[in-house]
Amino acid sequence: MRMLTALLVVPFVGLAINAASAAERAVTIPPPTAATPAKTGTQTVVLAGGCFWGVQAVYQHTKGVISAVSGYAGGEKQTAHYESVGTGRTGHAESVSVTFDPQQVSYGKILQIYFSVAHNPTELNYQGPDVGTQYRSAIFYADDEQKNFAKAYIAELDKAHLFPGPIVTQLEPLHGFYPAEDNHQDFAVLHPSYPYIVFNDLPKVANLKRLFPALYKPDPALVSAARS
């Protein structure tokens, strides 16, 4: 992901056609066979899967998700800045903190969406055009229950050979999540004509709507709205 000094928010017809084709080719992977742990109140998991713009957009449009905040996880607080993380030397991954109501959408569904439409879990330390450990596939679990459930689900998916290669998603304990700068929040919603968003991220939201229609909500949960 590369930020431009001045955002060029322009129609990008050719990329829109390619994006639609990519969305049509996507398929849903099966949900976990294990029952999702029963929870009361809200639950949060931090997910990394390439540029946080697209991952955030997917979960902002997911029913039951209360908030999806772009940020950094895996490194220290003092290096949790876009320019530093972009060097690939901080240990951070661009991540999204997903807070959800388990009575509306289960942790299992959150992970099913993560592996189905939010990113490609077979790409090691890159995602599409973005290369580096800061774009790795990782689940930063809040507790052992989240870790063990995710580990078992990954094993199921690998055993079923549903992807063209092995899943490389890392399971990492969450030691801290640091929200990204304001200009990175709600980026896909605010800049839907930005070429990177058109080509890489709008297909993800389209996949969510097509493959998980019961969980798609048209009005996104915006970080800016929550803050105001």
C-alpha cells in the first residue's frame, strides 16, 4: 500500500471491471466444525491480512460488528506509526481490531469471513501488491480459547486442501493494539474511487455481500461516527 501526497480520487473504469470479475470468482470456505465458544458481552480479536484498508472495510460491513479499527499489532508502542511500520523492521503488522457481539455474529463466522474474503491466507509476508512482514497474515488472539479455536480451524482447512497452498496465517498473542492515524480510518468508505481501493478492496466487500448475504450490512460501522 502506498499513500500519495495528494489523493487522486478519480473513476477507474478498467479496474472496476477487473474487480467485478475477481468478486465473481470467489468461493465460500466451510465454517468451523467445532462449536464456537459461548460468550456474553462483546468480544474482540485483532486480524492482520495485508493492507488494513480492505480488512477494515469488510468488517465494517459485517452485521454484529460494533467497530473495526485499523492499527498496528506485533511490535512496540513507540514504533506504531505508519512510516515506521512501513519499513518492515518494527515487528508490527497492519491489523484491524474487530469488536463484535457474539450473539449476532460468532467468532467462528468472523474467522470464516477472514479466510473467505478478507485476504489470501496462503501468501507469506505479502498480500497482493504489498510486500513485507507488515503485511503478513496473522491472528492476534486475546486468550487461549481464541488461539485454540483458530488453530483447530486452520488445521481443518489445510486438511481439506481448500486453498492452492498451505495456510501461512500466524497465531500471535496480542500484547498491544495501537490505532492507526486518522487518515487511515474508514479509508475505503471515504475514498471508494481511489484506484488501490477499487482494484484490491471493493471486491472484498462485494464478496462479503455475495457470499454472506445474511451477514452483510450496507451501512458501515465507521470509526469517525463512533468518535463523534
